[in-house]
Amino acid sequence: MEAALAPWDAWLLPVAATPAFPHGSAWSALNVAEINYPHALANGAYTMPFSLTGQPVVVLPIGQTASGLPIGMQQVGKRWDEARLLAIAQAIAAVLDPWQAPPGYRHQSNDAAPVHK
């Protein structure tokens, strides 16, 4: 992976083959192009190689579908070069529209979390 990334500061790649999909059980099936895939496989196929090789990755929302579901882009960098990857992410984020919550999204505040003593 290091040799493949050598000529580049970062790779810009999709996070998944589709826009975001409705939340569901981690083991439920997702239909992608008329084929049912396990949730974990459909969700991780584009990110798993970099987790296995230890490449740092930053994911940014880059837009939304017509129905408001987020579309993400992952930036993959060289191992031990997180500072450069974060600088690239910051430069890209500066020219993107701000993130908007998808329809039906409810933020759960940590302020409401129970306190354990």
C-alpha cells in the first residue's frame, strides 16, 4: 500500500458504493443492485482494506442525494502522515457546503446521559 500511495499526498475515494442507507441491525441484509449483502460487508468493503493496512483515513460529507441522504468521501493517506491528511481534509472542507442532517435525524446530546457513580 505504501508503494501505491508513494506518488500521492492522498487518495480521494468513495466511502461506500451507495449513498447512506437507513440504519438497521448490524447483521441485517442490505439490497445493493438487487443483491442482498450482509450489512457489515455492504458497509465496509470500501474502507476495510485501509483498516487492514493501517492507513489513516478521514471521511467528509460531500453532498446529499435528492432525498437528503448523505454522500461521503474518504481520504486515504500514508501511514504516519496524519498531519498532512488532516490538512488536506481541512482544505477540502473549506470549499464544501456545511453538513446538514438527513431527514429524520435526531442528535442525542451527551448532556442527557445518566451519570454513574
